[in-house]
Amino acid sequence: MRALTWQGKRDVRVETVPDPRIEEPTDVIVRITSTGICGSDLHLYEVLGPFLDPGDILGHEPMGVVEEIGSQVTSLAVGDRVVIPFNISCGHCYMCDRGLHSQCETTQVRERGMGASLFGFSKLYGQVPGGQAELLRVPFGDSLPIKVPHGPADDRYVYLSDVLPTAWQAVEYAAVPPGGTVTVLGLGPIGAMAARIARHRGAGLVVGVDLVPERLSRAAADGVTCLDLRRHGKDLGDAIRDLTDGRGTDAVIDAVGMEAHGAPVAKAAHTAVGMLPDALGERLMETAGLDRLAAFRAAVDVVRRGGTISVVGVYGGAADPLPMLTMFDKQIQLRMGQANVKRWVDDILPLLTDDDPLGVDAFATHRLPLEEGPQAYKTFQDKRDGMIKTLLVP
């Protein structure tokens, strides 16, 4: 099959690799029909190379059609249409029973001290082959895949893999009161969808902050009050307090994470790690990793006293002024953590209708063949061509 593989820093290629096969009687094989490029994929493209090996298959936002089922799978049949959550959860362990699927005890990467395994996301999360490929082996066939109806285009459902539940959890954790106020830092795919969900769930004022013109204009069209970081810079907090009777917003959603701009020391550290041999780079990331905490510090500034910060942007540092890697991975309050995809599916599915209240049918800005994946990664990293959300079609 053809698959998008990591070969080195800023070097991804579509190559022919062996087809996946049934390894456990509970597995299914899915032929991928659409697969997204996520902002988290750029962390692998740019920063987390020490935790990857050449040939690793990327991608964790896929959907498709079941092509083969294991002998013990009873809830799916060949030909069923499914979305695959990005975190690999068994559905029945202590953590899954409590809606913490991103902490699944069956797939936790204990040797790294990390939570549940993820598709296509490095040794830190199990080094499981990802979904930017023609075929994907999916474990826990009776509990992990999300069965969806045939008919509507993939765009209706594909975001159940990551974007929708991640944004939904971000808003849930933000605990915005009815008619309340929330700032969303970063209007990439997750931030943009979180802003839409916050408005849908009754927020009175949603403030969106970014510095990419296309992202700002798109969010403004959704009814978001947008602030351009290039204009407001260090005065961002004052601008938001001016909108909220001098207090700041009830909640802040940090949808930026370690992609934040404006911290040259941490940026230099990220660059240096990417240039080291893997063993040295991995050790440095685990013991001396630094994040660019500009977005998090901005969240602390602009939230009102007694408010809530919901961190959904991924941080990776182990030696930050705050131990962000551990806090993020263990979902320690503020509130933060990988989305518990299966926890939120029942809340979101009723909204995926022809009325399309969250605008999923037109959410993608680019739909490209899988073979154009390498150029799409570069365009997305460079924030060019108005690219906000890309779906690849194998």
C-alpha cells in the first residue's frame, strides 16, 4: 500500500510499504477514504524527530470502510463505514470506564510513563502505524471504531477522529457559564472549532486570537470577536479586559501549545534538539526540554480572577517552569490533556446533520491526494495558501 512516512526533520514521503494484516482476533483492517493532517503532526515534522524512526507511518485522523475483520469481531462487518479515534482505547478498563480513554490502562505506554497509545505518533505514544495511508490496522474492533452511516461526504464525520472531540473537550473543560465569556488562543483547526462549539453551547462572547489573516477572517465570519496578535502584542490582556468590564474572560482555551511564537530561547532549543543524533536528542527532550510558553502565559494574563484555563494545545517540555509534559499527559487540573474521543461521541453525533450547526461540511480548506501529502505538510507548516485544515484522500 501507499503511506506517508517520516524520514527526517521536515522530510515526509509517500512510499510503498507492506499492507497491514490482522494480528489479533479483535482487529479490523480499514481502507482509508479520508485522513486529516493535524497541527500535532507538525510537532513530528519539526520537533519530535528523536522519537521517530525513518519509515514510521504518520497520521491519526482517519476514516474509511472496513475491509477485513478478525474472528472475534461481532459489531462490525465488511463494508461498514467507520471513523477511527486518534487514541487507542480498549473501552473497558478502569480509565475507559471513567471516560478517560486517553489514559487507557490497556494501551498505556508505561515504559515512557505516558498515557494511551496513539495512531501515528512516535515512540512516546507506542509507535503505532498511522492513518495517512491506504490501509490501517485497528485494534479493539468491537469498541474502538465509530460506526457512521453511508451517504454524506466524509467531511461530515471525519472530524470525529480528533478535531471535534478535542475541541468539545476543550470547551467542556473551560466551564464557560451560560452567556459567559471565553478567549480562544490560536485559531487553527482545533481553536476554530472550539470557538464554534463555545458559541453553539451558549457563550455570550467568544474572543479569538491569532496572527494569521486567513484564520482571523474565517473566525470572524463565524461570529467570533477577533484580535490580531500582530497588532495587540503585549497589550493583548488589556484589549481583552476592555471587552469584559476590566476583568478578563471567564475562561481561556489555549489551542496553541508548543507552536507558540515569541520565545527565541525555546525556539533555539527545539531547533538544536532536531539536529542532534536521536539518542542524544531524545535524552535532551526528556530531561531538559523547553516549550515556548507565550500562549500559556497569555492565558494566565487574560483569564479573569477565579476563571478557568483549558489547555488543549500540546506541550512537550519536561523542564519548563511548569512541568507541562507531565501535567498535560496526566490531565492534572487547570484542565488539560489529550481528548477522550469516545467520551464525547454521543454528544457530538446528533449535531452532524444536514443542518450542520458546527459547519463541518465546509470545514476543510484543502482536499488533496495522499501523494501530495509532503507538499501539504510544508504548506501547513509555513501557514501559506490559506491552509487551515487539509484532508488527504488515499
